Amino acid sequence: MNELPKQLSSKAKIRFQDCDPFNHLNNGSYFNYFMNHREDELIKNYNIDVYSMANKLGKSWVSSSNQISYLKPALLMETVVIESQLIRYTNSELHVEMCMYNHKKTHLKAVIWCGFVHFNLLSQKREFHSEDLMTLFKNIYNPVTATTFEERTNQLKTYNSRITT
């Protein structure tokens, strides 16, 4: 069996319709770029299609919390690198960290922590993850040492400042 990647990465181009009048990615649009990245990479790397699961099984994940820090602007027509990883999980929750960088990964632009609850759309209740999902999560789990979002943001900023000097 091939080892699954613990960190997923993709590139995206910042588009006009997602920018403010200053040609910066609009604050609300960061979330869309992060979610699009994660959805695409889940399919590509883990064969998890959240929409197919919802249609076929009546189960998927719903967003439960988000914390984001905007550190440097993403600019119109800029190519960015987005990385994501599973940093915590339980029998019914996932916690994912995503970071956006410039194309060379020398400038961290934003970091977000997202919480997701596994949800049964038919019963409208929280759902426990299957054994297969728990096995997958165990294999792709990539914990971070920080216990708070602020601490993690500072870790990433410190690390990023070391690679840019």
C-alpha cells in the first residue's frame, strides 16, 4: 500500500471577482480558496468526495468553527500555494489547518483552522466516523505542537521569517 500524504498542496490563481478595489483577495474569499483546495485534494489524494458521500450515504461534514489570520495580502492574478493537514480528530470531528503562501513559499499569507463535524443529513444529527475513516485519519494525522490558534500562527510566522532571511 502506498503511504498517503499527510500534507496536501495545490496552487491557485487569485481571480478578479474575488478581489477588493485594492486588488487584494477579499477577506471572505480566502475561505473559498481554502475550501476549494481541501475538497479537490481530498478527492485526488484520499478518494473522499464529500458531495458524493452526502448524496449516496446521507453523511458528510459540516463546518463547525473557523479561525483565520490574514498576514500578507494575496494579490490579483498572483499564483498562491495552499497546504492543508489534519491536525486533530475524534470519533465525530475533524480539525484541519490550511496555509496560503506565495508561489515560492517564502511568504505566508494566511492561516486558518477549520473544525468539521461528521453529520447525518437524514437524521440531522452528529454521526460517528466509520472504522475505515478512523483508519484513514490515523494514517494522515499530522499534529502540531501548538495548543492554540494564536500560538500556531506565531510559530508559522517565526518559521516563515527564518526562511525569508
